[in-house]
Amino acid sequence: MLDTDLDARRSRARFRAWHRGTREADYMIGGFFDRYHARWDESGLAWFEALLEHDDVDVMAWALGTASPPAHIAGDHLTAMQKLDYVEI
């Protein structure tokens, strides 16, 4: 896949991450995107795109560790999300 395709996907993902519908989800999901997206290759971006398909309440529960994520979401990226060190207060 061309870098321009990845750049377009990153732009769409950033918009979707920061326009979730609640301020709390925007900060959590958007903040996570802003902190980590530069490190993602195609598979990392695909993981994040899959995450965005889920409801905010589920994503936030997985990030807070109050619910178990599905297998395709669990892993290193979710572990990074669970640190919550990217949420600036």
C-alpha cells in the first residue's frame, strides 16, 4: 500500500478518533491516536481502525480494564491504551 493511502487512512482515523460523540471518549481515543499513530505500520493502523468500529462504552471499558476485549483487540496496542498516560488533563 502506498504511503499516501496510509496517510489518507490516518487522516480518517484521526477524525473518527476525535469525533466520537462524548468529550470523554474523544480525549481517550483521540489522545491515544495522537500519542501513538506515528509508530504504527499498516497492521497497527488496521488494529486502530478495527477499534473504531466498536462502541465508545466498550472501548473505554477495555482501556480502563473493566471489561475483557475481544481477541482481535487484545494485545500490545490495547496494553498501551490501558496506561492512560496519553490523556492530558
